[in-house]
Amino acid sequence: MSSSSSSVLEIFQYIDVHQSDFIKDLKEWVAVESDSVQPDLRKEVIRMMALAADRLSALGATVNLVNLGSHQLPDGQDLPLPPVILGELGKDPQNPTVCFYGHVDVQPAKKEDGWKTDPYTLTEINGNLYGRGATDNKGPVLAWINAVETFRALKLAMPVNFKFVIEGMEEAGSLGLEKLLEEEKQCFFSDVDYIVISDNLWLSNKKPALTYGSRGSACFFVEVECGSKDLHSGTFGGIIHEPLTDLIALLDSLVDPTGLIQIPGIYDSVAALTEEERKLYESIEFDLEEHKNNSGVKRFLYGTKEEILLHLWRYPSLSIHGIEGAFHEPGIKTVIPAKVIGKFSIRQVPHMDLSVVKQQVVEHLEGVFSKRNSPNKLKVSMPLGAEPWLADVNDPLYKAARRAIKTVFGEDPDFIRDGSTIPVARMFQTITQKSVMMFPIGAADDGEHSQNEKISRHNYIEGTKVFAAFFLEISKLH
């Protein structure tokens, strides 16, 4: 047996033996109500950052808690932002340097929301560890730390240099993080080779996955206004151009019944599907019926696994979210609203330019509106735009992770994209210009952001092993 494989066995054995310690640590972290969304819990987020910093210091890491100042709430109150942890362990010039990003803030949770257990008391039921933050993102952050700690405990040479970026505002939009990354790109990130993010889930409940892309999001308001006040439909109905009629025609022009976006030019920048990429979809473990049951709908727009995943991940989609200003409460109110605002978004994919998408949307809606000869005022705006992200599955980083997964789970991972938007991956890639990979350890049914969030004991412990194996694989690249 080689020294490499004997050390892997030793590492895995140590992790198995210390399972209860690792779960106790997660219990301590889950107990902190580090909800970054609610202002009155900000002090708990700051306490959580201190706990995480102490844990890294105990590893022997140099820890810098960077003060980000404060932000203003809608009521004008100034609230301190939690600090961001920049940690560092090891400076061997012969070793590659891996930077891990994670967050220790959580979504709001209350028992009365429908939790089976207290969301802030980690509870094990049938091999699952239930608690807010268990999978998003305290469990994965701790799994990474546990893996580093295992090398220290066994007095094994660190195979890589480690850097840590841990924040406490991810669930509230990562306020202040982008500015910090810009400031640190020539300093903290100068010697970083790879960046790993473990803040998403597998596509399956059982098969591991590596994520290499996500769609962006361009959110639009389309506003139609006819006058300064709402009108009575008995007095004015039939003699005016009603704003809501205009708006419904505009929204109806955006997408056809097959889901195809009707905005001219919108698909021009979408990359053609290559044979190599198409093959990635064939082996992906994805239960179409289960996905349908979870959604509560009778039929999808497409009938095969491949078509569904392609349209979820690598093609743009348009969704209409609602109308503001119209009467939407129960009952009848015979009103003609003076101003209505339609809300929709486009999930754009790599190579689609946000400014071009905005221009295409505006030109299309103005064209449709002009044909109606309406005297009403039209205003189209894009209040929010987030770029898509794409990595190269042939990057050495992905190859190392794939080998680590094979070592621990005995099978190759699925290579998946995410249909939603992961701003932090794009942010790190754009600012640092380093290789970025998303390396999830949570299963598809973990319920992040939902009631009864959990991570299974199996995924938490095997996830710790896979990170440790990954460190060894990364060191082989150099």
C-alpha cells in the first residue's frame, strides 16, 4: 500500500471516529440565530462571526475580521454590517493555495412556520440532522474546517495552503463583499490558485455533483399610466384607453405558450450546444416524475430529462411575476387603475450581455405599445441585473474534485448547472480572475430556505472526507 493511500485510510478513519464531535460543533453553530435578514438579530450574526473566527484560530490560522462599516435600513436607521473573515493557514511556496468561501448567516425560521423541530436546535431523526443552516451553509463550512482539522490532529503535512473568506450577509445580498474583494485582489488573493464555494446542492438525493454554471437574472418593471387617479368603470369604462388592458397586451407579447421568448434577438448570443456538452446530460441522475410531483403541476413543457435540464440551465427563460397597482384583493371593485406596473424577469445565460438584453426588451415593448396607438405613458426599467456564471469542467480543479468524489463515494459525480442565479461565483471569478468551482455536499431534498432544513449525517461526514481527499488531489496538480 502506498503512503498516499495509507494516509487516506487514516484520515477517513479519524473522521468516522470523530463524527459525534463534528455533529456537536454543528449543533453549537445551528443554535445561533444568525438571521441576517432581520435587523433585531444582527447581534447574533456578529456573535456567529466571532465563533467562526475562534474556530479558525484554533486551527492555527491567522484570522482578520474585516470591518465593513454599516448600512442604512429603509426607516433611516444605521445598522452595523457583520465583519468578513479573511483567514490564512500555511504559506509553503511549494504548495498550491486553495481559498474556501462560505457564509454563516441563515434565512429566517420559526417553529410555527411548519417545522417539526425547533429550527435552532440541531435534531437527528432517521439519520438526518434538522436545523436552520444545517445545509445552507453552516454544515458545509464546518465540513471544510473539520477536514483541515483532521490533518492537524493526525500531524500530517498540510497538502495545500488554505485561505478562508467567510461572511455573514449572504442571505441579505452579501452587502459589502464585492468592495472587499476588489480591495483585496492584489493582496489577499494574489497567491490564491483556486477558489471553492460549497453553497448549493446536488441534483439528486444520492448521487454527488459538481456545479459548473448558473443563469443570471434581469428583472424588469413595465409601467403604464393614464392619469393621476383611479377611475370608476361605470363612468369611464368604454371611453378611455385603460392602462391594464395595455399592460396585459404587453406582457402577453413576451413569451409564447411553448415557453419561447418572443423578444427579437434574445437568443442570438446563446452558445450552440456542442456534442461534448450534450453528453454531460445523458448520465445525469434526475427523476423527472419526482421533479413534477415536487412542483405540483400535471405536465412540463418538455418530455425528456435532457430537454428539461437544457431549458433549466443553458437556455434563457422568461417569467411573469405579478402586477402592482391593480385591484388584487378578494371580491369585486369596479375600478380602472390609473397606473399599473407589470413585473417579469429573464434568466439569461452565458454570452448574453445585460445591457443588450435591456435594450432588446425596451425596443420590443415600445414597438408593441406603439402599434396600440394608446395615449398612455409607457416606462420600462431594469431595477436589478445579475450576470450568469460558467466554469470549464476540464479545469484541473474539477478533475481533482472528480477524483476525490470517486475515492469517497465510489462513482463519478454529475456535472450540473443551476437554473437560478449564484452571484457570489460570478463575483469571485470576475474580480480575482482565478478558477472557481462550486462543490456541494448537500442532497437535493435538504430544503435550504425551507421548513425542516437538514443535512444527512452521511452527507456531512462523507462531505468532510471528500474535502480531505480533495486537498490531496489538488496537491498532486503541483
